[in-house]
Amino acid sequence: MPDSHSQLLARMSAADKVRLLSGQGLWRSARLEHLGIDDFIMTDGTYGVRYSTRQIEDGASWSFEDFIQVVNQNSGEMPAQPSPASGSEALFSPSKPATCFPNGSSLACSWDLDLLYRMGQALGVECQHFGVGLLLGPGINIRRTPLAGRGYEYYSEDPILSGELAGALINGLQDQGVGASLKHFACNNSEYRRTEMDSVVDERALREIYLAGYKRAIDRAQPWTLMSSYNRLNGVQTSQHQ
């Protein structure tokens, strides 16, 4: 009989736990054969599966510093034709053909839960085709300003609509055996200096607007994972926030 989660944790060394947290490469979790834990592939996909052969299959070398350099780039700094050795090329190489669904801001205009559920199912089928076990989406940050660089990925300015739609998509995806990663938790309001900027939000607005959509989606669908945002929230990096 397989070990329970608590039994597996008890058998893990500190090094095992660190390997699970850090993974292997950009898109694959760690494999712990001595504990019977296999690896799995995760990839981006708020409106379609982005499967990069070079990143996932060919094991392109990369470092965390390369990743941070790219995510902190301004649009004017991105080379038009990046060289094969550049971080941009390593991280954003061509992907296998996949369906391009409408983006989040377009989907939210439908108010159609059944449509979102069926889109989740379709994403799940494509993930299975590529061998992807975890899709990094949907994204439901409140669209606080039209200047936010990823606002098009997010559903709405309304947390009830965002939470209901995200819950439907997550259920469709996870009913196909593929995990969702609800993101970016929370208050990812700017792409400019996004790893450094601080979203300052008072307690009532935070609970009634910015976190409410996440709670609703979690209550409706129990996503397998959540992804933290890059920014600070009231002075604390979200990945470290209590």
C-alpha cells in the first residue's frame, strides 16, 4: 500500500525536501526514486498550452539569474532577434503548436460557466497529449489599472465573476486529471519592476476585492496548487507573506 503523505514526509531527509521545492530545470519537478515519487511537467497556459521542446525535453541550460534577468526586462530592452546564448532565447524559445483560446479578459465577457468548464476540459486534453501534469493558470488578479502588463490575462475587475469563472475552468481541467495553478497570489498590479514593486492595499480592500476571487475559486474547485505573485504586498514579498 502506498505511503500516506505524513509517512512520506517522515521518510524524507532535508535534502529530499529541498529537491522537491527546487525541482529540476525550469518546468519539471524533482524525482525521488527511493521514495516512489515521480517527476511531472508543468507549463504556462492561461489561454493555451505553451510547451517549449527546448526548455522541457532538450534540457536547455538556464539559471535562476537568467530567469530574473528576463522577467525584470523592459520591453525596449528585449532584443528583436535574441542570440542563442541569451537568457531571452533560452526561456522563450518556440513552442509546439497548440490551441490559442481567448484570453482571460475576453472570456470574462461571456459570463458563461459552462463555456469555461469546457475550455478547461480542452486544455486538459492538450496537456495530456503533451505529457503535462500541471498547467500554470488560470490568472485572476483584479485588473486594477489598464497599464498593468498582464491585465489581458486576468478575468475581470470583479472578484465574484473572476472566482466563479476560474472555478469552472479549474474543475474542467482537473476533471481531466491535470492540475491547475491559480495565480498570481496576490495583487500582481504591475509588470514594471515586478519583483520589487510594492502593492499597498488596506485590509478591507484586500479582503473584499483582491483576495475574494481566490477564495471563491478555491471554494468552488480546490485547485491543486497556487502560484505566488512576484511583488511585495504591504512591504513583504508575497511568497514569504504570513
